[in-house]
Amino acid sequence: MAVRYLSRADVMKLAQDMDCEAALRAVLLAEHAGMAGQEVRQEMRAAALNGVIGLMPSWSAGEDSALAAKTVCVMPGNPALGLPAHQGIVTLFDGTTGAVKGLAEAGAVTEIRTAAMAALATRTLAASREGAVSLVVGAGHQTLPHLQALARVPGVTRHLIWARRAEATAPVVHAARVMGLTVEAVVDLPTAAAVADVVT
């Protein structure tokens, strides 16, 4: 059987048609029931290569049982080469046979999962408040997915973004507005945090 590889574009396209929050909620409940689990990330520093490799294994039992592992390399020199510092792959294995079922670009999976988890936490802990304010701290590659996910949380009507370098927020705000999201860049973090109902 051919093993399917999902590129970054493939992962992003598939995620558009998925309720990622619901999927995460289901796996968290499964973990609570002893039907899923994960281990703390294991890291090995490759000092001579100026990098770190990390492994994050997990499993899920039930009808579609599976084992999975995200393997990621963190290479600090990459941004100077125009490449993301994080490079990696997610491998999905059949839970019965261990056969490899698929591979996916880890950066996209990480962005989607992390943003969906932030939105799920916001929905669970803060969304009962109509007119809630969300503040996202930072303007890195995970900021836009977070803004997209938080924009779907009912009750959260105002979205703020702050970064150490104020100029770094402009491209994110522009990209968010192209997507139809209303995002406001702020320059004073303590003031923004004081008015925010949730800080990511």
C-alpha cells in the first residue's frame, strides 16, 4: 500500500473542512478515559550540528486505533537562510499492525493543533462572556492561525495583537484583514493585558 504524504498545503486545505477543536476535545476526553495518551517530548541536542531533534509520540485506541510520532529538528541558523527554524514530519502508524499509514508536514500540523487548542481553551474558559477581548502576544508564524481559530469562538468580538517589535505586527494584521478578520495592533502590553479576557 502506498504511503500518502501530506504537504503543508495539503494539511492546511484539509484543516479548512475539519472541526479541529472538536477533534482535540475528543482526544482529550479519550486520554482522560485511558483510550489515548502521549509522552513528554524527548530531545537530543546535536551540539556539533547546532540543532536539536525532538520526538513526540502518541497513541489512540478504539475503532481507528493509531500510533503517531512528530519528529522535529530545531535549527537556529535556518532563518538566516530563509527557512523556518522548525523542520519536521508527523508519522501515522496503524494501531494494530504498526504499518505506516501516512506522513504530514509537521509545521502545518503544529500550527493548526496549537491554535485549535488555544481556541478550545478560550471557548471552555472565557467564551461565556459576550464582547470578550482576546490578546495574542507575538507575531511569529503561529500568530495568524491563532487569530483565525480565536475568531471562531463565540463571544470573543475584539482581537488584539502585540509583539516586541511593533513593526512585526503589520504583516499579520494585513493578512488577517485579507481573510476578513478584524485585528488591532497594540503597542502597550500591560494596558492590553489589563483589558483582555484571554491572553494567548
